[in-house]
Amino acid sequence: MASNKLLTHLNLIRPCSETPLILDCFVVINDDTFGSITPARPDGDYDEVIDCRGRYALPGQINAHHHLYSTLALGMPPPAIAPADFLGILEQVWWKLDRALDTDSLRASVQSGLVESLKSGTTTIIDHHSSPEAVAGSLSLVAETAHHYGVGSAVAIELSDRNGSDCFNKCLEETITTREKYSKNNNIATLLGLHASFTLGDRSLQTISETLALDDSMGIHLHLSEDAADERDAQSRGYPSVLQRLHHFDLLNTRSLLVHGVNCPQADTELMQQLGTMLIHNPTSNANNRIGMLDRERAITLNAGLGTDGIQSNMLKEAKEGTLIRSASINPGEPSLDYLTLLFEHNPTIASRIFNRPLGRVEPGYRADLAIYDYLPRTEITPENLGSHLLFGFPQPSEVYTSGELRVREGQMTQLDEQQIKADALIQSNRLWKQLL
Ligand SMILES: [Zn+2]
């Protein structure tokens, strides 16, 4: 049923737009979409009028690379011997975790991750999934749970040879099934997930290429040159770089989502630019795995987006921590990277391309995703200094709307029982961790 809402007396912050700060404005929401944004109350009747009492609001945020399957890894017992390198981290931590997931633990992981995302103001997630022992139906589970919670999701299950050809085929089938199933839902997108070049042989890349050729509106979503080991692998197979290997198999197009790109050779920046691929930067994950830091020029040239790679759900925190991680490794006076531009300018562009609809901005016609904050600034907020307030002042949001519906009120979920979700997650995580020993 059609409905409209009027939000009154809102202090709207729109980073990276022509009017980044609009004080005391009125915002109309028609069904799931923003209508007018005006300085005076617009004419008309509204089903609901909500007085925002001068509180500050931001667009609902986009996590451009996440792993909802890894939410239950928080506090997980570490391996007996600390991994010596990146491959060791994958083999001893993440590949053990994903193989141990079943439908129940996966559901608990996804639900917890979604709750924490929503409570942080994250309203769209581009997810990269893996559960090799529970493939059938897993991508639907992620997409449908996100949809039920009101979170837009672009889902992908990773194709890899590391679990054998049977698993590869099941993951490909799961991708195709999911893409067909949700083809008419504009809050769910399905991408062709690949783990990374170094766990995919030439025959598998050829199969993926043939699948992609059947549907040119689909893009790949993969980890690109996260660690230097990925580049060494591509070279050992006779390619100048990982990117060149993917290009050789005709896997790259304007819908390709390439994640990390930290260890690519310099020349690859130009090739990515020519091909119009998208790059996602995950600063806290890169720091956590000690694999290096994305080159500033590459991030700027390619309009890189911002993701968390499963480390966390709060995008303002990711932007702040990315800023500080970079500051720790550069000299005074050296230019840094504006992480808020990644979050509020590049992520909306990337998500709008993937979902084929306008997302991530508070402007007429965009999906009505909004985070409202109980924030009493101790210094004046101006268009020039709002970045400092966002990185160093803003708390968690008190209210969050997705698709025009209130999902979080006074910091609590409106339609879901968080206590029940977390209680289930506790049970499932204990069960999951026992399987890792
Ligand atoms: Zn990742």
C-alpha cells in the first residue's frame, strides 16, 4: 500500500554533495524513495509526520565489501601456532571457519551481522560469501535474511578450486539460481563471486568466463592482489599480473568489483581505468592482515569504494580507522586519503551501478535510507568542518530508516528481537568454534 511520510526539522548532512549541510529542513519519503527536500514545510497530506527536533541525519551507508558469514569469528580461539604469512591466515583461520559453517550457524552469523550493520547506520551490504559444506540455498539465505531485515544486499558466493570441482560446480549453480530467483527484486543483486586468482585454475576461469558471456549485465566480485603471493602465483602461471590473467579470460568489465588491489603492479591502475572496473579498499582488514596499504594515487584515480572485509559493520568507524592507519605510516605534511569521499561519494556510485537504481544519497529519487543521530555538537558544524564531526564526534545512530521504513528506534531494532538473535548466535558460535579444534 502506498504511503508517504514527512520528516520535519532535520539537520541534513550530505557529504560530497553541492549542499553538504542543510539545517532545519523537511524531507518527504514516498514509499521507499526520497521525495522533496525543502527549507519550508511542503504542502500536502502525509500518512505520518515525524518531528526530528533538529537532530542530524546522514544517508544510510553502504558497506562495499563484507563477509556476513564471518560474524561469529569475534573472539574465536586463535590457531595453536600463529600463522607466518597471509596464506597461513587463510588456511588456519578463515578456510577452517567457512568449512565448519552449516545452515544454522550461517543463519546466526548473517542475522547478527545484519543487526550490527543496521544499528550502525549501514543500510546496503555488498557481501562475499563462503560456506563450502553448506552451499545449496546459502546465497538465498543471505539475500532473503537481508531483505527481511530491510538491508539491500548484493550477494556472491566464492568460486574456488580449493574445495574441489564438486563444490565449484555447486557454487556456480547456487549463483545462477539466486540470480534468477531475485532478478525482479531491486533490493537484491547477485554477482559472480570468485575467491581469488590464486585458488582458481585456468580451466575454472574459462568456465567462469563462459558463464559471464551468457549474461553481460553480471559482474565478478573477487579478491584481487590482496597479498603479494597472488601476484607471484599469476606470474608462475605465465601472466604479467593477476589483473592481466583475469583480463586474458575476459572476466573484466564495468561491473567488476575488484577488492583490495594492494599489491598490483603500477601499470595495472591504468588497465583498471581503461576497463572501467571498480576497486574497493578495506583499510582495517589490510592492517589486520599486515599485507600493505593501498596506494593513494590508485585509490584516487580509480574512485575506490570503502568496505570492511568482515572486520566490522560500522562504516564511519572504518573511515576513521582507515584515516588513522594511513596517518601512522606517512610523514607530517604528506597528503592522505579522504576516506569520507570513498564512503559518501564513491560507494553510492558503485552501489547504484550494481543495483541499477540510485542509492546512498539523500536526494529525490534515491532509496529512502537514512540514519539519524542524537548528536549535540560541542563546536559548530559547518560545511567545511563536518568531516571532523563525522570521524571524531558522531555516535551510533538513534534512528535508522531503510526503504522508508523505521528499522531502528532509540538505538533498538523495531521489528526484530535482538536478544533472541544474539542468544542464538551465542549457541551457534560455541558449536561452530568446537568444530574448529
Ligand atoms: Zn574479503
